[in-house]
Amino acid sequence: MFVHLHNHSEFSLLDGAIKIYEMAARAAKLGMPAIALTDHGTMYGAIDFYKACTKQKIKPIMGCEFYVAPQNMESKETRSGMYHLVLLAENNKGYENIMRLVTEANIRGFYYKPRVDYDTLAKYSEGVLALTACISGEVPEKLLLDDEEGAKKALGTYKEIFNNRLWVELQDHGLKEEVSVMPKLIELAKNFELPVVATQDAHYLEHADAEAHDILLCIQTLSKQDDPDRMKFANDEFYLKTPGQMQELFKWIPEAVTNTLEITDRCNVTIELGKPHPPKFTDIGNDDPEAHKQFLWDLVNKGASWRFGCAISQDIRDRLDYEMRIIEQTGFVDYFLVVWDFIKYAKDHDVGVGPGRGSGAASLVSYCLNITDVNPLEYGLFFERFLNPDRISPPDFDIDFDDTKRDRVIKYVTQKYGEDSVAQVATFGRMEARGVIRDVGRALGFSYGDMDKIAKLIPFGAELEEALAGVPQLREIQQQNDQTKKLFEVAKRLEGVVRNFSTHAAGVVMADKPLYSYVPLQLDKEGKRVTQFEKNAVEELGILKVDFLGLRNISVINNACETIGKKTGEKLDIDKVPLDDQATYQILQSGDTMGVFQLESSGMRRYLRELKPTTIQDIIAMVALYRPGPMEFIPQFIGGKHGEVVTKYLDPCLEPILQGTYGVAVYQEQVIQIARDFAGFTLGQGDILRKAVAKKIPELLAEQKRLFIERASQNGKNPQIAEEVFKFIEPFAGYGFNRAHSTCYGLLAYKTAYLKTHYKLEYYTAILTSYVGNEDRIKEMYEECRKSGLNILPPDINKSEWTFEVEGDAIRYGLGALKNVGEVAVEAIIAERKSGGPFKNFEDFQKRCEGSKANKKVIESLIKAGTFDAFNEDRGHLLKKFSNGGGRVEFSLFAPQKQEEEPPTPKEEILAMEKEIMGFYMSDHPMRPYEKYIATIDHTDIAALGEVEEGSSIVILGIITSFRRAKSKKGNPIATCTLEDLTGICSITAFGKAYETLSDHLEDEGIVMIRGKIENKEGQPKIIAEEYIKTINTSDIQVSKGDETFVINVQVNLETQYHLLEKIKELAISKGNGQNPLVLFLAKGGQKIRMETDKECWIADHSVIPVFKELVGPNQVWLSKS
């Protein structure tokens, strides 16, 4: 018999290819009593490994392969001198010490790799067994370099540290270095009276997996498989060999094999799962549990009086008693105190906190502690949904904070409870179908374009096998040739393998003692401590997690209320706004909910118009229903509200449960309540049933169904009706929503709608500020403000702040929303403006800010954005002078010489500058002159594409801002382009006949009109073109008397078109005496002179415009507002 003691799983990232459960299953299948996990420098997979081995009824040997920097692990002078060393946990103390060593290596010793040194090994060596590792271990490596004395010294040091817990490791993968060093290792072992042990440096499961592992190394090193200089293993022998193969390899030294069993016998680690280790609340001054309970009771009673006044009803008192009893029984008193403490800190220090999130809002204790702002009795929320006495699992507080201030609270918690006891949580990215095809294809030398096409054929969320079964085109590609067959074969083998480590967006864990006693830690890129176990593993260890979520809408609400206070003097308490405000419901009923939390998608707006909500419960229900799955019941819900659908109940006891949602089981709590009232379950048992049914595991489902019908019969219900009721709740148990969560978010949605209704100016200012850095959303909200009648003033160097600000009855654009203008530069400019007064002109700005405060790129961006327009400087002229002057505009001390006035920068150039720096056209839009004309055309706005059913044929129009021609795999031409209208942008793909009709118009000036079909496979609507219809240009616009007037601009290149001036004049006079001024731009030698014509040349008839275009060229005629 033999046991593998040196193995690398998928958690040796992009180096090991063995999935944890496969490793355990293979060891069991081969008849091994145990197997070890020794990933490089980390223990990411330890808990999964422990559980997988336990499930397979074999012993898990917990370990790690360390990197040893013998001299000083904190030295960062050289990368050399890092040796491998395998450590295995002999007992629980050893396991704890290995976790501590991994933590030290990653936090103190990380330099390219996580490293330990001799002193640290000695400090945490108790209960730890050591193996001298592969040929990269210190002893074999020195022997290979003929440094026998160095090898002896190293082995002596390891023996001194580990005593009788050290083995000299032997490996034979057929490498010449291994063959040459083995006799020397055996000799050394005899001299030091140390046992030897045989291992296999396993990186993949079976021999056939060598190819997939080789590709994995290519993915790690970003190299191609045919690159002769890339990193690769010497041969294909690094797999989990059978006991027979290992015995054969080492038959000449059998004790090396039997010693694996001796080590196995010595390794006995038990990891306690499920026992909570909540953090200790430190403010009481002692560890007496009774004192902590009393402290919590005092806080709850004080909070109850604050929430409900002196007359606390018996229902409230009974609920508090019940919740506190469960909290005490389950040992979570301190957890509630810790959460109360940091929520109190946040609210006392101007950090916005949401009303609640998730099941935590179902606790009345939390409501009285001011952790949440939702009364669970008022909204019918069950405490058991948060903390279930029938199946004790740690409560999970998810808390929304102002996204700009969230880190303050995490910092507070870390400082108060100690950085050893607080950390953020790891998460792991895996190679999913689309990604693994791209990765493997890159390594095999396929082009990016080919891989992109193949990847996009795979439905989102589908596995490769599933995609191949459902997408015929994929199967055709797979069978094209040997290389494509290999692509899919390797991709399927690597699918699901862990690819990378990252930090969970919100999860923070706290424990009753230093976390490295339970879980190894490391630092993220920002230097914050992170667990090496993902959230499920951490929770199974009983370490309590709180999700510190940053919610943008909390900062929007807080900023809006602050601005309202500054502008009106009114201190608006958003938590006390009336929930029956009719004006607010009017905008909700009209679907005017752009900018409203949770309610601004096009589909949601459509349903709101149909629903016409009149109560907060309507909003809460829509938040719960508007998701894949329950969305199909929205029409029934709407029909029920308007009396168009008659609701029938299978049993009278269901009516009070479902009446408020018109017979639709919208919430998980309704499923739980049905289990209680119909089948006689406790609420806790009802939650167990809900979870079990939601998992859709056939055996579990059958058992719960049997239990439900049996209990219902005992409760006096007809078994046939019971079966129908179970059938009714079955789908809802799977996708019913947490009522506590939808209540919190429904309230937030209403509050933002209230702000939009009554404080639109302040609210939109806050929204725009929250989107700084997201130009697409700023553009969208800019258009929304324009439609709502709100004026957004352009950025101004003397008036703009970093954020958007209220200025009178308008919104001033924030400098933070400009590209290439960083916060440091803006802060310096504003500080200079405050200390030295407003800038008098551009020269004054340069003298005071250029250089240390604002570099050339910043200033050019400020010019392009129009921040100096108030100085009556033409943007184009200023930019040219600034750029040509090497970053400085030179101003003469003498009187200016009379010179020919340079014509103004054309409108289209100004707009191009705005588009570059702001991401959209602000002062105007190339489509704005066409707006009235477009309104007469039956078409779909880009912003409304989300409302259109997939596959529908629509007409869309806009400006083509970019395009790319290419060829399909079959050689057929295709084109992809980006289309922009006044509401947004979308992607269009054209091929076949559509390509033929559209291809010649990709560079058209004007607005292109296209018919196409909606496709939503990427999660973002795009158009598959069916036909090009026409290009709308200035000749389509009515410019006759009585309509809006426009300036008609014509540029004439004097060097080549001088002779056309007379013709232009004749044409103008023939169509003259109109309302639309004609302006000529005379261009020569890179200069332009703007010349306004007499009124006799002002155009009355639009038919002259295409003639002008034909004369001078389509790009030299454009319209602008008069």
C-alpha cells in the first residue's frame, strides 16, 4: 500500500490541474487510506479537501509546500535562495501552526512568492511533520550543485527544528537530476539517522491529463504551446500514480513506500465545522456572558422605547422575548452587540446606512437596536428567516453603506477588534465555458477573432457539454479538424478549474480570537487582510461574516438631503417621509422612474405604467417579482390588482397569506407561512422545507413532499388538496424572494422616487455626482435632465467643483466627470481659486496653476471641455495656441498688431472635443437639429431597446460613430458598427444582404436609418441588421418660415473652389430672403475666415442644401442652431 503525500490541486493556481473532489475520489478508488494536499504557499482548498476526503471515507492529510528563504523572509534584496519544503499537520496544533506559517509567509514574507525562514519555522513547528521536498528543496538542490557541506548544514538545521518529524523525500519522475541526487539523499539520510519517504509530485490526475496540464501552464505564462522557450514540465509523469506503480518505482528501497503509511498513521487532524465563533464585544470590560446578555437587553429595551414610545404592546414584548431567547440560546449575543456597535459608529460619523438588506430586517431586536429601519411586525417578516431555531446556522447581516464611505466602517472595525481578528473574504474565479475556450484557444495559437466567435456561440451560464448539445454550429466547429477537436477536448478538461484569487466585494469576517487560528490569511493588492478560504468555507468554520456593501443610492440620498439643507435650510429626514404621498405615486404610475432605485429599467417602467401602484406594498412586490422566473407572474399580479383576474384559493387558510399579492406567492415568507398554517409546521421547519424544495434535489424533494402531505393530513387537510398545495408552492420556493430584502429595497425605491418628485434639482445633482467616472450613465442622466426641464450648466474653471453642484435653479457640471482631469489636479485648482480668488483669464490660470498643479494634458482637457469659455476664448484657438506654444500661451506686453480675425472653430470640432473629454455632446448634439423631424418617424429609441421582445423587427436610427469591416470564417463580408442616438448607443452587426445595402453608407454624414432584429444573447440588446433604409441629412429638415431656424454653414476651400463662390451666391439669392442665415467659411493654408452673408442670401427653401453639398462636398455643409 502507498499514500500520496505531495500533491498540487487546482488551488496551486494555474499550476495544478487536479480538482479537489477528483483527487479524493481517485485516492479512494485506488484503495488508498488517505491522501495529502500540499499546494504551493497557500491553503485555499483545505476545507473543500477535508470535506471531500471525509465524504470518500479516507483520511485528509492537511499540508502545504512552502517556499523557504533561509536567511530572512522579510528581505527583498534578491529572488534567489527560495527552496521548497513540504509540511504536513500531525495533529490539530500542527494544522493551526501550518495556517499560522502560511499567514506569516503571505503577510510578512511575500516577495514574488510567500516565504518563511528558519526562525519562523522553528517558532511554529509543534505538531508539524516535514519532508525535504522535490529537487527544488534546499537539500537536493545543494547536492545537485555539488555543495555537500551546504546540504548537510541545511538538513542539520531542519533536523534541529523538526527533530523526529523530518523525512528525506525521494522522487522519481524519470528526470536525470532525480536519478543523480537520490543516492546522495539516501546517504545523507543514513548519516543523519533520518527516514526516507517516496512521493510523487502530482500536478494532474491521470496520465492522459498531461496535455491539459501543459496548456494550463501556457495559460499561466501567457505563452503558446508551440513556443520552444516557454516554461514546461520535462515529461508526462507528474500524475497520481497507482500504489502498484509507486511500489514498482521504489521496489529497490521499500521502506520509502511503507514510510508513507507511517506518516499517514501519525497525521490526525479534526476540523470542527458548524460551531460558531462569534467575535467578542469588548466595551463591557469583562467576559461574563450574563453581563453581555444584560447589556444587550438594556439596549433593546431602550431602543423599543425610542421606536414605539412608552406604550409597548404585548405583541412587541412577546416578539422581543422570543427573539432574545433564540439569540441567547444560539450564542449570538456578542455578534448582535458588535453589529450594533459599528452601525452606531457609522450613523454617528455621517456614514449613510441603508434601512436593511436580506433577512436581517426580519429581526425586531435589530430594529430596536437601530441596525435596521424596518419594523418586521408591520411588514409581516419572520425572525426564523434570519435565525432559525430548528436548524441553527450563523445569522448573516448584509448592510448597505454609503459607497463613498464604506471603508471608514471597515477601518473602524479593524482598529477596534484588531487586524488579526478582522479580514475580508476570498473569492475564486473559475474557468467557465466561454473563458476556458478563449484561454485554451490562445495557447493553441487560434486567432482572437476565431475564439471570440466561438465563445459567443456558447450561451451565458452554459457548460461546454450543454452548449455542444444545444448549439449545432458549435458541434460543426468542433469537428472541423484535429486542432478544433483538441481545443474542445482540453477546454472540457480544464472547465471549472480555479483560475484566480480575488477579494469578495463585501464580505468581512470577525472571530473570537485571531483568525489565523481558523483560517490562513494573506494581503490583497491594497494591503488589506483577506482569508484564504471563500465565504462558504469560512461560514462552515463558524466564523461570522457581515457583508459591508457599498450602495451608490445611499450616497445619492444623503448628498441630496445635504444639498436640500444647504439650499432651503430644511432638514429633511428621509426616513420620515410619508409613504402615501400622491405626487410620488403619480410619477410611479406614469413610469417616469429614470434615476429611481430598482425601478428605472425600461421593462420595469412598462410594468409600473400597467400596475399603477397606489401603496408601498405594490412597490415592494414589484421589486420581488421583476426577476427571471417570477417575472412570468407579473401579468397575473397586475390583473389581480385591477380586478381583471379572479383569484381562487386551494384552501381557505391560503387566502389571508396570498390575498395581498393577488394569489401569487411572491415571497419566500409566504411559502413558509403556508407550511405553517396549512401543514402545521413551525416557521423554522417551514424555512427548512423552503430551502430543501428550492435545491430541486429529487430525493430531498420527494422526502419534503411526503412530510408536507403527512403533516397536512395530521392537520386535518385533504391529502389530495395537500398534494395540489405542494405543487403550487414548489416553483415559488425556488424563486420566491426574501420579503425582508424586498421590503427594504422597496422602501429605498419609494424614498428616491419621493426625492425625484419633490426635490428634482437636488436629487439629479446627487445622481450625476454618483456617476462620476461613468460617462455612459452621465450622458443618460444628462438627457433625462434635459427632458425634465433641468438645465445643466457647462464646466467652468471658476464655478465648477469636483462634484456636480446646484447653482441657482440649474446644475453646474463637475470637473470630476472630465477625462484626463484627476482629483489631485482639481483639488489643487480649487484650492488655488479659493486662496487667490477667481481666475481673471487663461493667462492668470496658467501663472497660478500650470506645472505642479495641472500638467499639459490636464489643461488641454479643461480647454476642450469648455471650462475657459467664460473668458470669451474660442476653444479651438486657445487649444491651438496652447499646444503650439509648448504648453504655454504667449501674451505680448505691447499693443496687439492688427491682423485678420481667425474664424470661429466649427461647431463639429467643438462637439468632437466634448465627446472626447465628456463622453457625450453637451453644448449640442449632431442629431439635435433633426430632433423634430425624427419625432415624425416611426422608430425605436436606443434607450427603449430593453423593452422590445427579442427577435422583434424594429427601425432604429442614429449616427454611426465607429465601424469595422471583417470576413466570416467562410469568407463572407460582415460589418459591425456602433450607432448613437440622443438616448444611448448600441451595436449593430450586418452580413449577407443587409451588409450589401449598408456597406456603402457606413461613412455617411447624417443619420442612418436601419431595420433590424433585436438580439439579447450577451445580456445587452444589439441589432442584427436586416436592411439599410436611408440616410437623413440636412435636406430632410424643414427650414421654411414658421419652423425653427438654423444657420446653414458652407466651407469653401479657396485654393481649389474659389470659382464656386459666385455660383453659391447665385443659388443663395435665388432661394433667399428666408429666415435661415448663410455663413461662409473661407479656408486657405490651414486658416479659416468666417463670413456672414447679407439677408438677401438667407435661405428660405431647404432644397438648396443638397445642391450646396454637391458643389463643395457633403462634409463641407452643416447646420447649427441660430
